[in-house]
Amino acid sequence: MKNTLKLTALTVLFSSFFMNASAQESTVAPKYSNEFLQIGVGARAYAMGNANVANVNDVTAAYWNPAGLTQVDDWAEVALMHSEYFAGIAKYDYLGIAHSLDKKSTVAFSAIRFGVDDIPNTTQLIDNEGRIDYDRITTFTAADMAFLFSYARELNVKGLSFGGNFKVVHRKAGDFAKSWGFGLDAGVQYQMNKHWNFALMGRDITSTFNAWMFNLDDATKEVFIETGNEIPENGLELTLPRLIFAASYRHDLGKNGMFINAEANLDLTTDKRRNVLLQTDLLSGDPHLGIEVGYKEYVALRAGLNKVQQVKDFDDNMSYTFQPNVGIGVGFKGVTLDYAFTNLGGAVNAYTHIISLKFGLDKPKNMR
């Protein structure tokens, strides 16, 4: 069963790798380039339907909106998350570290990995004499990785912050193919008053370039030819910009520490028509809604809605569907544990449990 799932994952990953790479020496802009970077980080954001750009104020802001890093109060803040796809075959991991330089500026580092390990390589299963030899099966790893180097600073306008990421992307499929990419993200947050926050986030604002390099030996090329596949050639893959408009509203429920916080985001993609709520031949708009009710920093209940799409039933009738999400967060003395019940892969009945951990660190005594 696990080998079948691994082979299925292999097919999906190789389809992505080889379809995204150009068969000629040219630059292409596939619709879902570097899509693993759209999954998100932190169980709080998942529970709120990934509506997290305007009110994010911790280490995960390096991913959602680096401008929010200016609200990190600790000398350093660390976040960790692990989740799995395909019954544990594919694994998704995140590590984030933020450090306050002074009262106005913060730096951060984030690492994201989405990969499948121990994939059977059956391209050499049959030897030159046409015999099946299982000893010729080897294994390899297919993984997507990204490293974000972030800086944020409060501007002279009260309530206004700016932040940016320098992003390094590395993708590989064993020894067969690999790519290196570079890009920039930038975001702003504006806290108008104690209730309203507004934000604008731009991902891949200069477009992100992935340079693909393929290393196929003669035997593997022969398998490609015999199975009717084109032999991929080195090329450039382009990730087009994405803009996210966000607004959030927070209201204190009396003076006992209870609060309610709601946020709405609108993702605008520039790779033409997608199957989302708002569709045009130039741009597509994907809304996200989230709400949480909590008591101080100790506990919060959350719910969210996203992935509004049109689907066709067996009678060819079109209808809209959406993805609900729920979660809870608990915190005590600088340590926060968040939980979300959500759908990572978008498949029907593929809901899963997400847990993330966040904690703050005080400045070491020998540095004070």
C-alpha cells in the first residue's frame, strides 16, 4: 500500500516538475509555479481560513506579511510546525525564528520543506535482456524547499510598518532534476486605531525565477523515449506576482480580557483564470474569511472559510463549494500551542489535524 502511495506521489511530483520546466531553452510561467509556498504556516492561520495578513503579529509574519514582524515583543521568537499528506507519505515542515533588533525593527529567518522520501525508482527495473530485476530498484527524494530572510521596520507614520523577504527556493527530484530560484516579497501593515488594521502583501513582486537543470543518464533517456515522453531540457520557470489585500477588526468584549477578532483577505493572482470565486482572463480573486474569540493570550476559539470554487456534479450542473476550518489556541508564559482541523490538499474528505508550537526567548544574561 505504501509503495503504491509513493508511486502515486512520484507521478504527481514528476508531472509537476516536468510540466513546469520548458522543453526548450526558454522562460515559462506555469499557472501553479512554486505552489508549495502557498500552503501556509502556523495552525492559527489554517483555523482562520488563511486570513492572516492584516493582524499577524508574531514570527509567522515572515511568511504571511513581514511587516507584522515589528510587533514581536520578545528578544527572539521561535515557531515550529509539522504536517503530512497522503497518509504520511509527503511531509511538510516549517521553522521560523524572529529577533527584535530594537523597538522599531526586526529580522527573521524561515525554512519550509515539502517532500516525499524513499520513492522507488523503477526506471531500471527491466534489464537489457528484458528480465525484471527488483535488485535494480533504488530510492530517491523529491522535495521543495524555501528559505526566507526577512526584515521589518516601523515607519515614521504612526501605525505604519513595512517588511520584505529575500527568498531562496530549491527544488529537486533525486539526482534527475533540480532548480534554484530567487525572489522578493514585500508587505505593509497599517494600524489605523485599536480596532482596525489594513494590509497589502505582494508575493514574488519581481517574479521569482527558477533555473531548472536536468541530469538524465542514457538509460533513463531511453526509458523516456520508449514510453513516449519528451526528454526535458534545462530552462527557466517563472512565478508571477500575487497581491493580497487584507483588513481586520478587533473588539474587546468588556474589560475582562475577552475579545473578538475578524479578518478578510482577497488574493489576486496574475496568471490568468483560476477556479476561484472571482475569475477573469487577466486576474483571479480568491477570498478568505476568519474569526476568533479569545480571552487575553490564554485561549482562543477560531473558525475560517476559504477555497470557494465551482464544481460540476454527475448531471453536469455547476455549484459552489467552500472549505470550512476550525481550531483552538492556548498560551501560557510565552508558550503558545495552536491546533487546526483543516484540509491541506483540497481533496474530498481529506481533513487533517495541524499542530504548531510558538515560544519566546529572553535576551541571554551575558548579553544584557
